[in-house]
Amino acid sequence: MNQLNELNRTIATEMNLYVLIPFIAAILLTQSILLFIDAKKRNKYPWFWGLWGLIQAPTPTLFYLLFIYISKRRQIKRMEE
């Protein structure tokens, strides 16, 4: 009976991985593409942001928002003054 339970857990874990891995891959790929496109529009190291977006999530997106968007808003405020 113990062996049967262990087999069921193994099968369930493998099934979870078959669902989880494509989901994570889709998130990373989408994040990478969006970061690359936006960074390319702004001429702010698009390849760096795109590659970093493929490696992990959501840290690159958070840093991109901090470094690119906030710095852009500061520049706009300075120009208005």
C-alpha cells in the first residue's frame, strides 16, 4: 500500500511539472519580449533587459519600472521647471 501511495505522489508531481514548466516559460518569454520592446523604444539597453527578463521573474520588471520609468518622469519634471 505504501508503494502505491508513493507511486501516486510521483505521478502527481510529474503532472504538476508538466503544467508548471510551460506556464513559467510563458511568463518569462512574455516578460522578456515586453521589456525588450519597451527598452528598444526608449533606447535603454534593450538586449540587456530582454535577456535578463528571460532569466527570472518579476525582478527585471520591477527594476525596469524603477530605473526607466521613474527616471523618465524626473527628466520630464526637470524640463517643465
